[in-house]
Amino acid sequence: MDYENIIVEIHDNVGLIRLNRPNALNALNEKLMREMVQAMQMFDDDPTIGAIVLTGSQKAFAAGADIKEMEQATTVEMLYNDRISLWDKIRAVSVPVIAAVSGVALGGGCELAMSCDMIVASHTTRFGQPEINLGVMPGAGGTQRLTRAVGKAIAMEMILNNRWLSADEAYQFGLVNRVVNAEIYLDEALRLAGEIAARAPVAIRLAKESVNAAYEMTLTEGLRFERRNFYFLFSTQDQKEGMNAFVNKREAKWQGK
Ligand code: DAK
């Protein structure tokens, strides 16, 4: 598959997507979003891929949605073009997606990182929601995901007053999983993704779905949802294999069945 704005690689059982618009600091234009979602879906449909890493460059994960593309847009154009459905498709990916982030993660770039399941950040990363400077506000999950991740006080400051977070602050506030040197952030994300991709595939997918359900449901509903997924796993060969391997003190061999 030929892409213009992304580079796609496979590292063992991990699919890697690199955003690649260096002259625009990986600003997320519609073409890039379309290609990125297409690549994610391709990896998600590939039974040999157990996790996806999404990255940019050391200088920029992404500087936000493409302002030049949006500048002249009308409300009706924004409403009816299908950008939103592209963002929704990221949520529908069933394998874990890890963002490997460095440099700027601003606006839609910060929102894209937060749409992933985990974030590995380099020390140089700066997270921000600067949309207020453009006379708008976050539109791809910033007010919701950021608030859930870092809490109301910090989210308000970032969204209303363009406060940027350093990588260390983002770690302290619970936005990112870990912070490592810029030289190794991608390797670290690939290593983490590789570990996850080597685990029982059906359990991984249902566990991801169940954690995400915590954002959508009451505790009672969420506990019921979790339990159903837990019981479901007893219909898989991997459950028999995993428990038998434990009992017999051997390594489990996962089938994804
Ligand atoms: N869009 C378009 N081009 C961008 C860009 C962006 N967001 N960010 C940077 N660029 C371009 C610059 O225009 C420049 O291009 P040339 O002038 O060389 O042609 C090139 O990248 C290098 O940028 P700078 O010269 O500005 O580089 P600096 O190192 O001086 O500054 C910076 C880096 C990241 C601080 C600065 O570029 C900057 O402030 N960029 C804009 C950051 C920003 O405001 N981001 C938020 C955009 S609004 C939604 C989906 C998504 C969204 C909303 C709704 N729906 C589906 C409903 C998201 C909205 C946003 O993200």
C-alpha cells in the first residue's frame, strides 16, 4: 500500500505507523488521518499483529489539526465532512494502540495521543491544547479525555489558558505511562507493544474493551460488562492453555482461539 503522509512498518507482531509530514510538524490533515485510520484497520484485521505503535518524529508527534486546511471552513462543512467518523474509527480498533510521543503533541496531536491506549513519551515532549489561541476549543476529545486523565484543575488551565505540560508533568498527572530519553522512546514503545502482542490475544482485546467501558458506564454496568467478558474467556482454548500451563509449571503457548 502506498501512503503519502505516513510510513508503515511491521516489527515482529507489532504494526508501526509513523506520521510523516515533517514540513508541517505532522499537522493532521484529512489525507493523513484517512491514511492513518486505514493503516490501523489493516493492522487490526491482521491476526499476526497484536499491537500497534503510533509515532511521529522526535521533533513533533503532531502540532494539531491542519490549521491551513480548516481556516476557511464553515460550520456546515465542519459538521458534514467525515473527519469525526475518522476519529471514531480509532476508538473501534480492538488491539492495543500505544502512542510513542516526542516533541510537540498539541491540539489534535494531544487528542490523538490520548485516543491511544497508552502513551510512552520522550523527555522533550510538550503536551498542550492551544486551540483557544485560534479562537476555538478542542474538538476531538480534549475537553473529555484530558479532564478524565489529569483532572479538572489542570485540564481547565490547559484548555482555557494554553498551559503546556512537560513530559515529567504529564507523567505526574497520569497522562502518560512512562517518560524516557528521546533516543529510545520509540524502541521503548515497540518493546512494550511487543510484550503485549505476545500475550493471549482474545483476553487482551476483551480486557482493553473492558477498561474503556469504565469511561462509558456506571460501576454496576461496568462490573457486569467485565464479568461477561471474563466468563466469555472460558470458551477460549487460551484459557485452558493458560491455566494448564500454570498448573504444570510450563510456558503457555497462545493460539488466539
Ligand atoms: N497546521 C498547519 N501547519 C502547521 C501547524 C498546524 N497545526 N503547526 C505547524 N505548522 C506548520 C507551520 O505553518 C510551518 O509551515 P511553513 O510556514 O514553514 O510552511 C511549519 O509547520 C513549521 O512550524 P513553525 O515555523 O511554526 O515551527 P516553530 O518551531 O516555530 O513552532 C509550534 C512550532 C508547534 C509551536 C507552532 O508551529 C504552532 O504553534 N503550531 C500550531 C499549534 C496549534 O495551534 N495546534 C492546534 C491546532 S487546532 C476535530 C479534529 C481535530 C481538531 C478539532 C476537531 N474534529 C474531527 C471535529 C483539532 C484542532 C487543532 O488541533
